[in-house]
Amino acid sequence: MNAGKCFIDRLIDSGDLPRTTRITVDLYGSLSLTGKGHATDTAIIMGLAGNTPQDVNIDSIPAFIQEVARSSRLSVAGGAHVVDFPVADSILFHAETLARP
């Protein structure tokens, strides 16, 4: 969740958020291998939406994730901007590879 929030904050700080139309997340190594079982994908989506572990409303997560999956759109930065986010194509689990430096 923190990584997703940090990424969005950097887009805001750089002024690039208004030009952002789609976000793709690539997970490698242990995050890829355990990601779905540990809800890494859900945490990333919630972070991109502007949440932190300290302030997220846990009860709202399932409905929010269902709406993202249904609409293929993600409201990021606390609702400041909307991007295309077809979940199956936007969070990629690279189980057999590690990121290249």
C-alpha cells in the first residue's frame, strides 16, 4: 500500500498526474510469488487510490476493489484523477524472473 501511495505522490509532485492515463504495476521475486495470497495486489490498488495502512477503511476495501474490477478504472490520489486500470492487465506477476537493474 505504501509503495502505491508513494508512486502516486511522486506523480503529483512532478506534475505528471494530469497526463497519466494508465498505470501498470510489475511485481517480481517474492512479491510476485506471494502477491495474491498476501493481498499485495489489493494493497497496491488501495495505495494508488491514496490510502495508507494507517487510514484505510478496511470495511470499504472489498467494494472498492470490486468496482475497480468492474469498471476497469481507478480513482487515484484520493479521487483527484481517474486512470484506466483493467486489473488483469495492470498488475503483472512475473514469477519466473527478477527485475533487471
